[in-house]
Amino acid sequence: MQVVLIGHGHTAEAMKGAVEMIFGEVADFYPVAFLPKEGLQDLITKMKTVTDDFEAKDTLVIADLFAGTPYNAAATLALQHEVQDVIAGMSLPICLEIASQMNQLSVTELVTYVMKNSRDYTKALSIINQEQAAEEDF
């Protein structure tokens, strides 16, 4: 499986670097940057350059922001059946989950897994404290 990370500025490169600090080298993560003065078509061209040799059914794209230009470029390729699927909301926990599971699951299984568990990746201290306080009241 190949995973394309795509985001505004150098988000994707930074995310790959962060994953590799924790997980070690992840050869099948491919960052794509959306830089100032670039548009949707520029990004689609960049993505096609990266994914040209990939098997579409084995390619997952992780975009930084739903409905932003990086996501729209990835969605265009998905709708053209050049990549299998796109997840929006790139975060370090999601990328770590993908890196740890990408050799065991198909793209479809991995997307289902990440989406099922995505609520577990975001926490707020104030809510955790409220929940703990409520449990102590029993």
C-alpha cells in the first residue's frame, strides 16, 4: 500500500517526519505540498506525478483539511479511480495508526478502521476531568 500525505504548505513533509521520529522510516508515505501561488490543477498534476506508478486500489490519500484544495485534488483522483480513497483531517495519531496497519489491511479495511477509531485520537483535558469527577461521585 502507498499512502500520499497532502496538505497546505509543508504540512505533509512535516507529518511524515513526525511519524518517522516515532515509528522509524516509512518508505511508503509520499508527501505532497500545496504551496502559495499553486492552484487545484497544479496540485492534481503533482499528485499524478507521485501516483503514476501506484496501483490505484492500493493507494490511500490523507489530506489535511476537508474540502480544501489538497482534499479536492485528492478527491478528483479518487473519482477518476486513480487512488482508492481519501481521508481528511490528517493528524499524527491517524498517520501512526496507518503506518502501523498499512501492511496488514487493505485500503478499504484501513479506512474503516481509522474512521471507527478516529474519536479516540482527539481528547480534551477538561472533558476527561469531568468524566473522572463524575465517576468519583458514584
